[in-house]
Amino acid sequence: MARVTYLDCLVPPDAGPADFFERVQALRMTDRGRTVDLGPLDRATLTLLSHALSSNQRSVYLSLPRGRHDLAVLVGIYLQLIRRGAELTGGPSCPVPDGPVVVVGLRTNVTVRLAQLAIGRQNLSRALRMQRIRGDGRVVDLQGKITRAVDSPSGLFYLNTALGRPSLGTSVGTVVIDRTSMANDQSWERALAWASEHDAARVVAVADLGTQPGSGRAWTQWPWTPALRADVRHTLGHRPAYGPLTSNALLAHRPAATASVALYRHEQLAELHRTVVAGVVAARRVHTSESWPQPIADAVRLLNLLWCSWGSIGKQDAWQVLMGRGSGARALARSVSRGTLEGRVGPWGLFRETQWPDLRRGVLDLYELLYDDNPRRNLLLALIAWARADRAGGPVIVRTRSRSAAAAVAEELADTLGVDADSLLLAPRPGPAANGGASALHVMPYTERLAWDASPRLELHLGVPSTLHTGVLFSGAADEHVAVVEQSEYTWLERSASRALHGWHEQIRQSAAVLRLGEVPESATPPLPVAYGPVDLSGPSPAPDDLPQRDSRLTLDLSALFEDYDASTRAIGTPANPSHSATAAADDPVPATAVLTEPDGAVLWLRSDEQVDVLIGQRYARMPVTALTPGSRLLRARGDGQSRLHDRLVMVIHDSAEVTAMDTMIGYFRQAITTVHEQRGSWPNVLTALKNLGSEVSSWQAVSKWADGSVIAPEDPQDIHRVALLARDTRLTAGGTWQRLARMAEELRRLHRALGHTAAAAMTEAARGTEGPALRQLKTLCSGIDVSEVLEEFDLVVVRRIGGQKGMSAAALGRVPGPRSASSSPQETP
């Protein structure tokens, strides 16, 4: 008997003219006028989904390599098309259950995407009855007609999770969740909760390879691993890659089985790292209900900052603070240095006597070693030179763990390579790099998703990703990944990758058996190939042109120790809002203030030390929560993506890479004015120096606001130049950077002023679903883009009175538990 494989079932060789994909191809599907050719991976994915739904699998989890794409949109289109086809033809039973199909994501913009798509001459938005769910639970179509969801039992809906969890007042059929659009597990869990609240018959998730769905449901999981994609490419070939709607780019190159590594050795660095990790693991094994003592928690955070640093610790500290990422390395080192754990008894008292001295000394020695002359800086430069020489023709992308780290690395590289740091922070353009110069080098945080691309790209990963994020090493945004690790970390990285590959294969094997798909390829977990090194950093710095010799010698296996450490750092956590101090554990209570709101007396708990957006007359402003008064009009985000309204509108106008570059330039200016203040000793002296250069700024208080960020930048562009000259900051004076900053600041100020005049009226118009003068003014400012959906992401609430304070979980902040009577006391609210 002939062997039947999963591909025989998912992409049948004898598909006839009646086959769904053959019909779509014959009619020609277009995206903004260009042909969309659904390739073998798209066909396999959608047919697999159809098999799962036909087999009564209630929850399906599709994992694809990380990247920016519209596969969730494609899934929604597919489900609606086959259902509409069954309705029109009265064909065999349809696998899509009754009820609306709902695509759920954080700003996935399904409405806009469907307006750009067509099959033949038929626009898909109209053909598929596309409607967007509003914040009030009603739905609106592209023409602006607002109706009840219950009136469209066979509709295709889109829910932006930034609107919160609006109730439709009816059940739904299938919910497609775009998990790739969500920044954290909480957003994912809220999307699942919304599906359950609406009695969804089926839930389909489109997620990143490496994420896990959780145990709340019985999931049928199918991860498109490198081995499966290589099998599809070998068996069925590949198609031209165009646009984010297809996965064709994932087959443009034969997928590498796993990431490569660049190894370096530094005995002192490795020994200190080992000492500190052992101390953290020992702390994790302390059995007590008490939270971690602050010095120990700060030691963990300090180690994380240091181990992620690939240049000047001082530069990284500056960006850490400027971008609101919490305490810098210097502040954490000071906390650890002063931390004696005096007065601790019981298990922590024993830890103080036995483990704390080595942990404290080890992390402070590591700080001293890296602060003045970080040896990994020269390694990074050598790696970039090697990649450009050995991998010519494609961009080199340096990945970091945060935006602040990206800004610090970009500044470090810009100083050495003689380029603008803001240009390094821009995303690479699609297609091969034009040349091997600086334009082919990019520095990007992991939060910045890049589109799947068919052209060659190399990503350098600085360090071992957390076990929760191993999937970044298999991202579809690059065809080659190189993890740069210290030699003692190699086995840990290899074991993490091997465990991930083995786990994915088990999911594939189990799902293939349940769906009766036939044979799947055998599991393969190859060793991680060494592409560069080992390089010994203990001696002289490697010259960029000296390519290393291969060396197979690896040090002892520390993987178990590192895995324990990885779990410890997850227990420490990071704040839900990065602008808050990073010195509190994620589950620790934070000070919160109760705010009673009109008209029903609902209680809103806000963090006591944060600033909130308010409308004062015709002025859009920020003020501390503690400064709110009765009658204050407070702007708050409804759901996921807790952004400011001003920042959301900026993101509508500019993509996220441009916003990062804008933040970088603003950060340069704030660093420059702070430097001038340190040089002159006081703000009045800074004012005098500026006036001596011709400035007409009115007071030293106005100048100080440039440094703390309460004012974006001086209104007089020449004041930016004067500050740059006083600070001798060539980052601002060279290449016209200060002029670009001035133009950008004026754009942001113009939008800021317009929000003060129009925000309240525009939000009212958006809620009514009618475009009035306020919405038109904002639309004009935002390059003609309709911003009504953005405005629906926010509520304008009036403060009745301010209540008491108490400590509560950060996860519970900003949530209104429901209407309360006017006589309710905030202090009594749970």
C-alpha cells in the first residue's frame, strides 16, 4: 500500500476545478491591485483548519514563525467564504458553525484590510458582510451604518481588543484570535474570556511559534516548524511572495533546522555570572511566604541589565531612565551595595549569612567589570564586520530585549561607525539591501515585529532568550539567526532549542493522529552549529577583519542551573507599565487611589504615583492622579494596549520604527540639556548661557521642563541648536538632526493643541458614528486617516470625587468593576 503523508491530505494532488483554492486562483485574488497567490503553506494551513473543524475540534492553535503578517485575516476570510459558498450552493455540510465569525486582535485592522482585497471584481468587505464591533457592542459597516450584532447572524465581525470586552448581546459561531498582535498573556486570556462569554462554538488562534495556549481548553495544536516547512518546500515547491496575506515568504529559502551560534569566552565574566546565578537559584529555593527582600530582587534586575549590555553601561542607564524603563544599573548597584538584609530572621536570615555575601559581591564585581570597558562592545563590532563580509547582500539586524537597550546599542554603533543612530533604528525595507553600507545595519528590540520577507536577512541575538521566548530564534523575519552567547551558556541554549523542537513535534504527531492526516516527518534535533568563534575576550580585543577559527571545545554543562535562574527571574517579573519603577515585583501590591466617576459612581483604581491624561478647558494635559479634583475630565483607555490618546494618534501617522527613531532624537535632546545643567550647576546658569547665544526663552523654569519631558522641545528651533552647541553634542549638530527634531516637535505640538480643542467633541462624534467638524479636523492632522476607531479605544470620564488609597495588584489597576450607587464609598470597594 502506498504511504499516505499529511501533505497528501492537506494539499491533495488531484484537486479539481471545484476545489476552493483552484476557484480562488481562477477568479484572481488581489491585494491593492496586486495578485495574491495562495501557496502550498497557505493551502495546507487552511485545509488543516477545515479538517479540524469538521472533526469537531472546538479549539485550534496554529503556530507560525514570528513576524508581522495577516494570517488571522486570511483565516477569517477563508471561514466566511466557505460558509457563504455553502449558503449559496446548498452544498455538503459546512464545517463552520452557525453564528458570526469574529476576528479578534489588538489593532489588527481587519476592516481596512478587507477594503483593500478583492476576488475577481468583487470587493471582499462588501461580499463578506464585514462589520466592526464598536465599544458599545453594536457593529458598523464600511459605509458607517450602525446596527445590532444580532441582526447579522452570518456576518464577519472584527473586534479590536483596545475597546475592552463589549457585549454583543448574542452568541457567536467562530472566534479567530490574532495572538500575534497581543503584547502579553493577559490580553490573550481576556480574548479567550470574551469568546467564552459569547458562547463561541469554535475558537481558532493564530500565534507565534514557541507560545503556548495554556490549559484552559483542549487545544488541537499545529506548529509550522522548520522541518515541516522544509518538507512542504521540498515536496510542493514555493510561490512568489507578495504582501502580508500569504505565508509564501516562509518558503522562499530552505528553512534552517535551528539557529547558529557565535561563541565568546571570558573567564572572569563567566565565573562572576556563574556565582550570581547560583546565588539567585539559592534564593529561589528559600521556602517562605515573604516576598523577596529588595536588595536580592535588585541584584537579579542588575544582573539582567548587565548581561544584556553590549556597550557603555552609562549610555544604557541614560536610555533606561529616559524611556521610563525603571531604575538603571547605577541605581540598582547602589541598592545592592547598601543592602545588608539586617534584621532578617528565619530562612532569609540564614540566606543572609550563607549566600548573600557571594551574591552581593559577585553582581557588584560584574558591574565594575562591565562599567568602564565592556569587552562585548568590540565583539559586537567584529560580528557586524564578519556578517557584512560573509553574508553580503542582506541586512544585518541586531536584536535587543527592550527599546531602551536598542537605543543604547544604536548610539554605541553610531559613535563608532559614524552614522546617525536614528537611521539604525529604522526597520529594513523589503527586499535585499541596496549595499553593504550602514543602511544594511539595523538595531531593533524584540517588540518590533518585521514582516516575513523573501530576501536574505541575518538576525544577531545578543544572549540566550528566555525559555518562554525561544521562538524568536525561529522567526520568519530572517532566514538566518545567530545567537551570540558566552561559551558556558551554549549547552543551555542547545537544550532549550532541542526541547522546543521536540515539544512541537509531539504536538504535530498528536494532532495528525487525531485528524487522521497520515505520516509526518520524524523528529530531528540537530546540534546548534557554531558559525563564529569561540573568540577569547579575556585577551586583546578581536580585530574586525580577523575571522575566527572554529573550535569545538565547550565548557561544562550549566543548563540546569541557568534554567532555575530563568524561572527565578520570571518570578521577579517586570511592571505591567514600563513607566513604573522596576523595583517592585509584578505580584507585589502597589499604591492605588480610588477615583469615583460620573454618572453612576463607578470606581476606577489608578496607581497613585502615575500621571494621567485630562482635558482642562480646551487644553490636553498630563497631571498626577493625586492632583485630580471633582469635575476633572479624565481620558482613559478602555481595553488592551494602555496607551495615551496622543501616542495612539502618533502611531496612526507613523509606524513603530519611526516612533522609536523619534523617541531617540527626543532622548538625545534631553540628554544634552541635562548635560548642560550638570556643567553649569543650576537652571538659572543654563538660562544665562542660552541667552548669551541669543535665546529669548523667558525663564529658567521653562528650560527645566525641556529636561523632565513635560515639554517636548523648545518652540524656537534655534534653542535646540543652542543646547546642542553648549553640550557639544555632535549627535544633534551633525547631519541636520536638530532641524529634524524641530520639525518633529512642531508636528507633535500641533497634534497636542488640536486634541485640547477637539478631543471631547471628536469622541462624541465617534460614539454617534457621525463625522463632524472635530473628527474632520483630527483626520486632516492625521494625514487623512480615519481616527474614529482610535477614539473609541478611550473613555472620557468625569471625576466625582477622589477616595482613599490602598495597595492592590498592578493587574487590577485601571479596571472599572461596574456601576455603584452615589453613596458608595471608595474605601469600601474591593
